[in-house]
Amino acid sequence: MKVNVIFSPTVVDELYFNDKTTIVIDVLRATTVIGEALSNGAKEIIPVASIDFAIKISGNSSERLTLLCGERNTKMIDGFNLGNSPLEYSKDTVEGKSVVLFTTNGSKAIVKAKYSSRLMVASFNNIMAAVDAVVNEQQLEILCAGSNGIFSLEDSVCGGNIVKLLLQNVSDVELNDSAKASLVLFEKYESNILQMLKFSDHGKILINNGFNDDLEFCSRINSINIVPTFINGSLKIN
């Protein structure tokens, strides 16, 4: 298996992902939110790349069965139903609902990779399930959502966790340089993922904005056993 880690969506175009298997990571917080919402019974997550498109989609849907969700600069957008904290996506709130999701980084990264033949999302919460889903692939792209187009520590460490698990579960793995670097980062921080999240640039921003509990939630390893998979424009449980 060839494993490529991409540290930012800005370094590749949409067609790069054509016919490839891709895992998108946005630990803080989009892919964590997606996993939590689907595990609590959401019908689907519809990722979008702009606020205008999010409003347009939700306007064409049943208001009672659709939630308009997401954030800009960590805060819930005016007029939206929910923000981007996984703690908001309880069973009572999301069960049976379609969630239209816009976020600063994560939803854009998913849309960027939409031409993948298989497209999934991962966080620390579902990392083993994601690895199990790709162990038979010949090539894997791990796309880190990053932060406003640049490298983010937490996504890269999570990518390194996937790399390490693949090395443990697949007999022949070839890593690109970014994958090797992400593995080094994971091995540096694997003993305390929560502390790494608090140390990261985006983690500090979330703490300053009152989202301390989100970091603890996002640091949980294998707390859910689902693989959100992109099918016909939305993410569902595979």
C-alpha cells in the first residue's frame, strides 16, 4: 500500500483525487462532529464549501428535518441551528435529521476531495474503524484539513496515528515524506493526545473562545465505531 499524507487541501486540486481512496481529517472539529452526529442517528451530513450554498440547500429542504450547522472563526454563524461543537450534536437534537455543515476548514476539505472513488472522514474518535476500512486498498490519500490553508499540528498527528496503525496491520506499506513526518509527530505526542490538542494553535484558539470541553471530546480514542462515507453528495454511515 502506498500512503500519502497531504498537509493542506491548497496544495492539490480537485482532480488529484479522481479514482483515489481518501480519508479527510479535521480533528478540531468538523470530522469529530460528523462522527458524533452520525453515531447519534443523524440521517446524513451534507458538507458544503460556502455559507451561501449551505443556506441555499437548507432553504430547499424541509425545515423540520434539516439542520443548518457550522462555524466561522470557531463561533456559530448567525441564523444557523448549531455550531461546530461535538457536544451540541446529541441524539435528541440530530436523530433522523439531515445536517448541512459548513466549517472554516473541514467541510471545504471534504468538498475538495469529492471526486475520490472512496471518500471517508476520520478523527481520533473513530480512527481504528477508519483504518479497518482501508487495509485492503492499494493506495491511500490522507488529507489534513489544516487551518486556513496551512499546516495544523492536530490533523497531522492524527494522520500519523493512521500511518502507524497501517504499518501494524498491513504487510507492505510505502510512505511519502509527509506520511513519514506525520508518523514522527504522532510518536512524539501519542502518550498525551489531549495535551497535544491544547498545545496546538487551533486548540489554543478554542480554549480562548470557551471550548475547553471540546478538546477533551476530540481527544477520545476509538470512542465510536463508524466510518462516515461520502455517497452521492452526503456523508453517511458505511
